[in-house]
Amino acid sequence: MKILYICNKSPWPPIEGGTIGMYNFITKIADAGHDVKVLAANTNKYFVKIDEVPEDFKKKTKFELEYIDLSIKPLDAFLNLFTDKSYHVQRFISKAFEKKLVEILKNDTFDIVQIEYLYMSPYLDVVRKYSDAKVVLRAHNIEHLIWKRVADEEKNPLKKFYLRHLATTLEKYERGVLNKFDGIVPVTAKDAEFFKENSNVPVEDAPFSIDTEKFAGYINANPEHALFHIGSMNWMPNEEGIKWFVKEVWPEISKKHPDLKLYLAGREMPKWLMNLKMKNLEVIGEVDDAYEFMSSKSILISPLFSGSGIRVKIIESMALAKAVIATEIAAEGINYTNGKDILLANDKDEFVEAVSKLYSDKELTASLGKNALELVREQHDINKVVAKLERFYNTLLNKKD
């Protein structure tokens, strides 16, 4: 198959959830023998220098970037209050990006065009005009649900009002565009239920997946018995969750277990957190090797109260045989069994109890991690999931496997 991927940001470097997900799938699809082309938005938020992209990736994907300015313009953001258009989506509309896309579609033909993330959906009409390809939405999240949850958690009345407006307009757009696609590929079975209920097009979940053999080389048989969190802190749900944890939960845990340490790593660490001084709390920031960092500790915490889709760092931690303590929202999209391969905790008392349970029992921690590893190998192996995606593509094209 000839497949064009239209991405909201560069899949390279694969350093956070969305880019890792795109990179894994796209490179594996190319390795499977398909003719792949990638056109990605290069933005002020995720800016990539084309000269720094590895030559093998550029060759494998015929990689191209086109700049889109995603900076928030206060006047535009304010005026959006008086429209029914999604400000999130409007920011991704670019004449330069459209021109580049038209050029690609005029010069080549494709069997499948996959749009990564809802925010690139405005280019669907351009694809229809210049191509006969089947167009697929790779839905990394139910986007409006993220912002609904963020609005629900917001305490400031004015900010809450604006966030609700963003969520409402985004929901209207999201529901309205779904039937324009030929197929939808969500990252979780739970998200797939939403898309099936709200569209008339074929839907096939293809969960975030990893090369489990690659992770096997990172598994540490004797990690430090400590808590850790890793994630991009410029993603609002991550920052909100960690702020809640270090202010509400960590003081009580630290008092109860004075020798226990908590390590926080990730890109774009906010100043308030870097300057925070608390006992046994180490704020590291961005690390050179995320897997080395994760493998060196025993227990991942994921205190998320907003967001949607699947949490990449939970899957990766499970692949490293880590015990995971997470909220139900953080664990969405994972076919877990509470108490077997993950521990759920949704409030302060439950987090304190779960941490105490694992910290006092290394064997239980190891058992939870072992079961988590088995779950990932069974349900999130890249080879199995890509084969599933290929079958879905062929179904859309009315081809047999």
C-alpha cells in the first residue's frame, strides 16, 4: 500500500506520548514493506530542525515538514468566545501547510491517507479534492473529553467558563467531522465505543504498542525501591496531577515513610516545581534516556484526573516490569485487572494506602510488575497491533489479507 500520514507534529524525535505512538506505527508500517510518506506540522511548540532528523528516517518516510504557528494570540482567543468554532482546530489551519499538501497529492497517488489527531481534520477536504485515497482518522484521544475534564477540575470561575467554551466548541467539531472519514482508528477499545456510537464509518481500535523485545534489554532486576513519575509537563493534565500529588499526597506519604523517595522527570518542567523543596522529592527534569530512568525505580505513580486515550508512560513502565499506581482516568484504555497488574487509586487516602502496600512488600511490587509485563506483551506488542491495522486498511480498500 501507498500511505500518506498527515501529522500534527513531527514523529521524530519520539520523546513524548504522541510522537512515540506515531513513530512506532509509521516506522513499523514502512518496515512491513509499505510505501510511506509523512507530512508533519512543524510548530513553535514542537519545533524540529530538518537537518537533525536521521537520514534513515527521512528516507524511509519521505519525510517533510511545514511550519504552522500555534502561538496563542490573545485577541483571537477572546474573539473566539463569540463564535461556535473550535479555537483548538482553527489554530492548525495554515495556507502554507495546505499548499504543501496539495503539491504532494498532485505529484503522487495514495491508497490510504491517515490523519493523525483530530486537529489536522481541516485538511480532509483538501485530500478529498486531490486524491481518491481512503481517509482514516487516527484518534489518539477523544479530544473534547480532555478539555471537559480539565474544565471540571478548574477552580477559577473565569478560566472555568473559558475552558468549557473550548470543550463545547471542540465537541461540536469532533462529532460533526467523524462521518466524513472512511475509517477511524482509536487508541483504545473504550474510545472505539464512542466513535462507533457517534459515526457510521468503520472503527477499529489499534492500541498504543511497543517493541517488547527492545524493552526486555532495559529490565532492571534490582531497581531502587522508590516512586517515580515521567511525562511531558507542558501537557496540562500531567502538571495538574503532579501538583495535586506533591501538595496533597506526598507530605502524608513522606511522614509515614520517611525513607521513601519520589523522582519526577519529564520535558518542560515548570519553574514552580523545579524550585520546590520537599523532603525526599527530587525533580530531575528531562532525562537523556527515559527507559534507563524508568528501569532504575520500582513504582510508577500516575495521578491524572483529566485526559483521554491511553497513557504511554504507563504502558512503557509495564513493559519494564514496573508496579503502577494510577487513577482510573490514567488507566483508561488498558485492559487491566486491579490488584493483579495495576493498583488503582483515585484520592489521597487510596494513594497513601497503595504506596504503603507496595513499599512495605517488595515481593508484591515485583509480582505486580511481572503481571503488567505479561499484559503488555499480550496486548500491546507492535507486531500484533500493526498486523491488525494492516487488515483494517485492506478492509477499507476491499482487499483480502
